[in-house]
Amino acid sequence: MDICIGDDSPGFDIFYGTSNVEEIEDHPVKFENPLPDWLKGTLIRNSPGRFEVGKRNFTNLFDGFAKGLSWKFQGNGQALFSAKFLRTDSYNASMEKNDIAEYLTIGAGAAAIFY
């Protein structure tokens, strides 16, 4: 998968889409304009990344499962991107039972949605 950052970037939703469950590790990123060679280091951010499990969803933004994002700037005009969920007890239990596990949350977990 090629990821290019720009105005019409098809990869933009991979990084910032709601409830994107995809995880990426050290994926090379291409930019429309080159990065300066002096840009070197790692930028680490956390964000909410998943709001649904099974047929239920969280009702508060702060309850979503955390997703760590990192940009590694190589110092040679290249960058790598990673996005992974934090494997907390709550996350692991929820994934195991395919439902929101019973943990302390700010909002209530929404009732199951039946289709």
C-alpha cells in the first residue's frame, strides 16, 4: 500500500478515520513536497481509535480505545508511520468477548444494535 500525504490523499482516512481498526508499523510515507533533511526524530501522539466492539459502541469520546500514532523522521527526507492500539486490560477483554467489557467509563456503553 502506498501512502501519499496531500490534498487528495487516499491514505488520509487510514490515519484519521473514525474507528479505523487497521494497525500499521513503520510504513514508509511519501509526501508531495520533500521533507527537509534536517528533520530527524520521532513524534508520538495518542488518540481515540475505536468506538465499537461487536454490536455495541461507546457513547463518550473519552471512552474509545486508545491508539498510539508515531511518525519517525529519518533525517534523510524519509518518514515512517505507525498506528497501534494500546493493549490495555479493557481492550484485551473486549476483543476476546467481541463486546465492550465491563470497565469504568465516562459514558455508558450503548445497547446492542440489532439488524
